[in-house]
Amino acid sequence: MKARRKEFSLFLINFLKNPLRNASVIPSSATASRMMLEGIDFSRVKTVLELGPGNGTFTQEILRRCQPDTKVILIELETSYLSLLKEKFQDRVIIEHTSAHLMDEVLKKHGIAQADVIVSGLPFLPKDIRNPMYEAIKAQTARGAAFRFFTYMPPIMKLFYQGVPIEEKHFVLQNIPPMWIYGIN
């Protein structure tokens, strides 16, 4: 219970420090995590790339679903989450402290040509990061990767994802705030 309070406190502090980077005051719900990954056949997944895992809410569900030999790579820019992620997931994940727009370089560093699944917990990004990230996501999904992300504000999100062939997957009312899940494949 103490660890969970510490985790929630960290999440709140990061929201207060930078609400554009940490877009919620509390982590996503377990229902949201399940819905984020619904429809993905994890028996075929060899590599999962998670962008902005924060406290690892989606990571827990990813690890629950994936095969023991699946590589799960977390790209997290916020330094304060790194030790939490290491403590929670230990050697079950690879943690990279870098920006999500460098996902292709991260994959190459680990000898991986492409991800099978990309899960994003990232908020709206500045254009100089957003555009290269979207190009990398489009290239990965064109080669078969599934992509999932969420938003609290679909009309604004659609402006940011112009030219990216996303579709609505789910609406999750059992989350604070409610969220929409979008994806490719």
C-alpha cells in the first residue's frame, strides 16, 4: 500500500511539474490498460515498444499478455520514473532514457528491425518531436506493427495526427478522466 501511495504521489508531482508531459493527475485504470491492448494477438509478438510508460500501468498489462521471451522496451524521458520502472519490472524490460522520436535508433541499438506492437502513453508533443515520431510510427505500422495510444480530447488529437491512418478502437468510461483509445492495425 505504501508503494502504491508513493507511485500515485510521483504521478501527481509530475503532473504538477509538467501537465503537458504528464497529462493526468492519476495513472490510467486497469480497465484502460486491458482495452489498450485488446485485439492484439500476443502469441505472435516478439517486440513491444512502449513510449512514455510513466509508472508502468500499461507495462504491467503488456507483461501479463506477452510471451516470456518477448522483448519489452520502455522509452521514458522523465527521469523520476526510471527508478520506479527498474524497481517494478527489473530484468523483464529494457528501459531507455531518451525521447520517443528516437524509437528507430533504440530498436537498432538492440538489433531489432521493427516492433510488433507500439503502445504510447504520450500526450501532445511539440512539432519537432511529433513529426519524426509519426513518420517512424507510420513506417513501423506499414511493416505490420500494431500501434495503440489514448487521448482525453479526440478533436484536438485528430489535428495532431493528421496524415496518420488512425482509427478509434475503444472509449473507456472506467478511467479518470474517461479516455478514447486509437490505433493502427
